[in-house]
Amino acid sequence: IESVNQSTQSYYPHLADRITIHPCAVSNKPGKAEFFVSKVNDGGLSGLHMRDCLVDTPVEKIEVDVRTIDELIEPLGPVRFVKIAIEGAEFDPLCGASNLLAQRPTIIFEFDETA
């Protein structure tokens, strides 16, 4: 996480005081979960669910903390804009964001039929 924080601060120094990296996965309920880490790409296919396209490739399974988006944003106050980039796994995290969604922020995420 420290290297991610350093990279973020070097890419976006003007936003460093507004960005927080949380070392967890997000889903519809908090707890612990198995996370599948793809060893064949840059991590874009990694996630809480084993993808069919990774069945015959090297994958590391790790245990991660899971939190809801509502838990993470609670101390922030009103939220006006959300960018979600979790490679087709948006449904469960958005189910854990009912308080956020009630605020009606602008939300941007990528979607296609393979998601």
C-alpha cells in the first residue's frame, strides 16, 4: 500500500491531500473474502470471483478485508462524484452503497456485455 500511496502522490501531487487508499476490497457486506490475483496481466482481471478466462492460468488466492462503500465514505460527508473502475464487478459494491446512492452523486463506470 505504501508504494501505491507514493505512486498516487507522484502522479497527482495537487490531489494528494484528497486521495486515500484503503487496503481492502469492496462488496455488498463487510468481512473477509478470498481474492483471486491474476498472474498473467496487470491485475485487471483480479477480483473476488474467479473469472472463466483465468481457469487455465496462474492465479494466487489471498484473503482480504472486505468493506462496503458506505462504510468507506461515511466519514467524508456529502459525495458529489464517484468513479468506479472494478472491471465488471460493480454490482455487489453498489449494493453496499445504498447511503451513497441516496445522495444521488454523479457516478461513472465502464460497462459492456462481457461485464
